[in-house]
Amino acid sequence: MMKRALAALSVLFGASGGAASADLAVGARAPDFALQGSDGKTWTLAEFAGKEGVVLAWFPKAFTPG
């Protein structure tokens, strides 16, 4: 389940233009990436290696007039 979640995450992140776009097969490992959290800290996917699960949530229109 973790591998599928990471593959989905990498596909979503790649589609958003943040990472180098590459074809990923279901079950493929997600490439490492870094994102700034709402706490101001920069987090990398590698920091969560071996953890039970990773959830990435974003709010495209949060704090915007649109």
C-alpha cells in the first residue's frame, strides 16, 4: 500500500509541475522531492523512508482571492 501511495504522490506532484516529469509504473518508487510545510520547514520524502505512510495535502485556493 505504501508503494502505491508514493507512486500516486509522485504522479500528482509531477503533474503539478514541481518535479521532473517521468513516466512511472504502478508500484514504482517515488523520486525524492522537497516541499515547504505550513510550519515553514522544508520536508523531503526521504525523511519519511521506513514510515508507515505519507500524506501530502495541499489547498490550491487557500489564502487566495480566487
